[in-house]
Amino acid sequence: MGKLPENLKRIKIAPKIYLKLPESSGVYIFFKDKSPIYIGKAINLKRRVSSYFDLKLGVKTAKMVSEASDLSFIKVSSELEALLLEAKLIRLYMPKYNVEAKDDKNPLYIQITKEQLPRILTARKVSQKDENIAFYGPFPSSRNVTAVLKMIRRIFPYSDHKLGTRGCLYSHIGLCNPCPSEINKIKNEKEKAKLMQIYKSNIRNIKSILDGKIGKLFKDLTKKMEMASKGERFEEAGELRDQIKRLEYITRPQMPTEFYLENPNLFEDIRAKELAELKICLKKAGVNLAVLRRIECYDVAHLTGTFATASMVTFLKGEPEKEFYRHFRIRQKKGKSDIDSMEEVIKRRIKHFKDWGKPDLIVVDGGIQQVNIFRTELKNKKIALTVVGIAKNPDRLVVGDNKIKLVGNSLHLLSRLRDEAHRFARKYHHKLVSKQFSSD
């Protein structure tokens, strides 16, 4: 782990260096010769690093850039992963400009206190001698830490206050639930023990997130949900289902940060594995693709048939390539029908295979009917292209007349693709609706 800087691919510092970076979450490292001098995290690596060369920099930042000889980066899958990896690398290497940074006074730490009912706290300084179950950091930006804890708290409520005589303010809005102050007042030992168990379970779940053990946490929550459902404890099962969904939103897909330290190319390896598994899945359904590099996905959005829009998103090597994204405003009058909208979209797309490029695979958000519309139009134009659909509840891959259950890495890839197509379609749809309402 201590040899990570030597294992990373280096890019020589140049004014347009950011053009070589991906538009994905990750951590970037500025080097002076062999030593890391600054480590930062980004939701979009290309955009973040470009700011070091496009904007008027502060004195310290300008000095850091002028000293830097090389840049490296590690792609990850989410903002939370980037935050945790950044903190781990800073703690490991203590880069000069991270240590000297005073923008946030001192770096921020997250503490899990060692108490009967542990609290989640933030602190500017943490001593190894302090009584803590765990502590994490240093995190350079207090704003980022606060935002992450805010997201986590909505999934697993926790306390950050000392015991009092009544429930705290957060307990009234469900963010400190059960509140240790309320638990402490309960006389019935059985009821008190039950609430303490719930509270401590929340703390363990938060620790799993901060440790990067998300896969295990998902399995544990899913198992509990299934057990609650079988026991007809439907309210409990519903709460667990909601926790899983919220957790997916902030972390999917998640890897322990140690994996990125051991293999800086882990992100690319995961994407390659996803594509390989999708090829295998397609082959089992009778579709043998020699190349699977570029995938396009289509979705439709409308409001009871009005303001109908469609989206085309493009993934290259398993990652979004926004340069090739396209919006379609549906022109035909049968806007209430997704099938008619899809027919219009593929007819318009066929006209642009030369200038927009041609995919290796087309995915439509829908079932057999949507797939057949695309296949028919392509066949009429004598264009050989594989078209599949992705159906919901449960997620299945639609290939011809077959529906194949999606699992593992292929599910992760197609779910990301579908979700991005849905988001992009809704974005344009909302824009059209807002424009109409503002003009009324």
C-alpha cells in the first residue's frame, strides 16, 4: 500500500492535461517528482482538474500547481467513495499542501464515540488516545463531510448530543430515532433494551458505510427485509426496503477503499468485467457480439401524453460519454403511446448513423413491443444491429421473445444505463413543462 504512487500511471503537467481525464468521480494526485504534494477528490475529474488551469488561482494553489511535475488519478463509482478514498490517501501520505491547507481551519474527522449509546461526531482534532469505537479522516472539506453525514443520517438516524431529560430537536423529525435521551427515560427494561438494539444497529450500519463494507451491509439488510416479510412484519420490511433504496442512491456500486489502494485500475477492471458478463448473458440468449464497446439506451418521458420527450444516452466501455447524448422532442400526435414515440425515435436515429456514430448494442427501456419496434425499423433499412430491452419488476433482459433474469455485474451495468436514460429524458421533459408553465 505504501508503494501506491509508483504503481499509478503519471501524466506530465501541461495546460490541457485535463483533456486526458475521464468525466467520472475519483481522486486526483499532484506529484512533485516521486512525492504526492496534494490529493483531492472530484465528482467529475475532468472538470475539477481543469479548474486548476482555467481559473485565477489563489496564491497557495498557484504555488502547488507550479511545483507539480505529474498528475495521477483513480476512478471510483460514487462521490462517497471518492471522499473516503481521499481521506485515506491523505492520512497515508500526508501531502504537503493538504497538511498546510488552512481554508477549513483544520481538517475534519468523523468520530464514533465509545459509549453505551455511541454518538457520531465531527471534530477538528482526534487523538489516538481518545475513547472511540472508530474515527475517520482527515477530510479536507467540512462541507463535504457534513453533506455525507446528512445523507447517511436520513438512512440510519443517530445522535450527536449528550444525554438530556427529553428528546432532542432531531428526534422530532426522525433524524435521531430512537433518541438516546428518550431511551434513557424508559422504565420498562424490555422496551428499553429493544430500542437500544435498534439504535446500536444504526451505528453499526453507519460504521459499515464509513469502513467501505457496503456489500456486506446490503446483504444483511436484504436478509432482514426478507425475514421480516416472511414473518408478515410488513411495516418493518417496508422500512428496511426504503433504507436499502436510499443506501443504493448514495453508494451504488461501492467498493472498499482498500481495493482502490491495492489496484488503482480497479474502476476500469470492474467496467471490463461488467461488459464481459453482459456479453456472456447475450451469448446464452443466442446473441454473439464480437465487440461490445458502445451501448446506446433509449427512454421516453411524458405527462399523460403531453410534452413527450425521449432520450438517447451512450456508454463507452461501460461509462457515460455525454458528448453522444441526444434529446428528442416527440413530434407525432400519438404522444400517449410509448410505442409510437419509440418508433419515431428510431426512425430519426437511423438518419444519423454516419454523423453520430453507430452503437454495438441498443438497449430500450421496455419490453418485447418496444424492442420489436426498433428491430422492425432497422430491418426495413437493412441495418444489422442487436436490440434488447430491459424490463422491470424484476429486472430482466428482453432478447427476442426471451426474458432473462439479470444478476451481478451485467445488472449493475444495465441498471446504470437505464437510470441515466430515464434521468436524461425526465430532465428535458421537465424543461419543456416548466417553459410552458412560465409562459402561461
